[in-house]
Amino acid sequence: MTPKVDLDIKNRTKKGRVVVAMSGGVDSSVAAALVKASGYEAIGITLQLYDDSNSPKKKGSCCAGQDIHDAKKVASTLKIPHYVLDYEKIFKEKVINDFASSYEKGETPIPCVLCNERVKFDDLFDVAKDLNADALVTGHYINSVEGKNGREMYRAKDIERDQSYFLFKTTREQLNFLRFPLGNFTKSEIRKIAEDIGLEVSEKPDSQDICFVPDGNYKNVLKKLNPNGHIRGKIISKQGEVLAEHNGIVNFTIGQRRGLGLAVGEPLYVIDINPVSYEVTVGTKDDLKKETIYIKDINWLGDDQFSNKICKVKVKVGSTLDLENADIITEGNNISVKLESGLKEGISPGQACVFYDIQNSSRVLGGGWIYDNRLP
């Protein structure tokens, strides 16, 4: 028997009309099943984001054509209406182009955040409103509950699956309309539900790669998007000594060790990428340590307005890193985060710094983008 969930929506329609974003994976498929089993009127929508017909595949990669087929089949099994919307142009303009330009600026982008912010929670948000829906449901592992200023965001029960890092740009307006029925389930429970109700996607592997990089090689994608974007430059030491030449800063990320083409007798890591001089600086692992990072484009979900005073929070500065205590410091137009203990892993511009409540680390307070404060 499929569990029931309370989406806590104020029904304007007879049963509560809910649009479910269906990617073709097991998570969004079960989200749709939970919505249907709970008595709501479910409408499945799948976004065709890119054409993968000529792309090489590898096991575990996202595959647009097959995913659309799987989503249609699940919707048919659940007996809910299902629509496929062509968002290729929007996705390229809002996500893929930004992905390429970020690498050209020496950053390490997170396209999944941009996809949630600019496509799923923006354009699809409007589609759901046009369909007179009472809520938009996704298969993300995240929780939201009603608070004193509207809905609040919390980490998922299954911390290993928690996706709050990728959802920090969700606005208050979006959060009030979004619902996340998987937040109180573990991944194994979701797969068991899918198996019990006969969904063929119950054992479908999770996508391991960026959806528009199906072979896992982002450098090939960058070459196709901008063949002239690989300007040669120098690999230098911290002291400015030229160690080698490279074929473009897009081939490097902060913290990278392999593929540097250096033989100097000790392990070296990329510690800095300068998009102005096209220089890649290498150093030791200790050189990667940072205690202060600079952030911009803050999205704040706390109870009070974001203030100019020092704010103590917990932060996550990488999707695979743990939470740690930090201070958010505002000085004029500059906002920085001082970590209580420095990190030895690389913190790269283009990544996110996500804020969590210092008293209740499950609550998400928003976040911002990490940037290089030395550059204009």
C-alpha cells in the first residue's frame, strides 16, 4: 500500500491540484505516486532540456530520451495526465551557457543549482500557476514546514540524500508554493515503494553526472560551446616561477592534482586560477586552506532580515563537505564568511556557501555564491 502524505496546501481546486515535476527517475516517480495515493489531483510534467541523441552514454549518466520515456510510462501506470514541455532553448540560455562562461572565468560551476533556480522553480513554477495548481511537487530530498513568516526549509531525514545545498537559491515565494513529499523518507524506502507498486524505475540507477554531460567529460562540452575559449597560459608556482604551459584554464579546477603534467618530486595542487592573466597557480595541499571566503548574490530565508552585523551560522561550502561553524561578516558592500576552522580541501569560486541555523542545523537559512574578491 502506498503511504499517504499531507502536502499542507490550501485547496482552491476541488481535490487539490498538484503539478509534479517528473524527471523519469525513481524519486520523482514515487513523488507522483505519493501525491496520487494521498487523494490529490496529480499532473505530471517532464521538461525536455537537451537533445542527447548524438551523445555518448556511460552507466549512471542522465539520458534525456530514455528519461522522458520512463516518465511517460510511470504516469501511465499511475493513471495521471502527463505532458512533455520543450525547454531546450531556455535550458541552454539559462544553464548551459552560464556553465561554459563560469569555467572561462576560472570558476567551478554547479549547474544543478541554476537549473533549480532558473528553470524548475522559475519557468515550471509559472506553468504550474497557469494550470491553476495549488502546489508544485518535486522529488528532491528536502523538508519544508510552515513557520511564522511562511514556509521554512529543512534538511531531509536521509542526510546522505539531503539536497539542501543545491536548493539554497529557492525564494520565499517559491518555497510557499513548492512541496517535497520525499523529505521524511530514506532512499531505500523510496525504492521499496516503487517496487511495491510495480514501477519499472524502482531499480533505475541514480544519475551520477551533469545531465548535459552524459559521458562525464565536461571539457568536450566546453569545446563545442566555445571552440575559441581555450587560450593558452602558464602554470606557475606560488613564487611566480613558470613550471609549464597549459591549453586553457577551463581544463582546471581548484584542488585538482591529476592531469597537471608536472614532475617536480612532490604532490602539487591547483590553488588559484586567474582568468585575466590565464595563469594557473599550483602549491601544496596546505595552500588550499582558507579561513575567509567571499560571497555574493545572497538568498536569505531566515526569520529576520539579513543584517549588517556579524551573524553566527553553520555553513556548507561544498556538496560533499560537512557543516561547520562560521561568522557571516558584512562590511559595506562586501560579505565574507569566516570559517571557525580552516579547510584543507579547495574552496572554489563558482561553488555555493549555504547557511544553516546555528541552533538547529537542520534549518536552511539560504546562502550565496563564492567568488574571487581580487577580480573585478
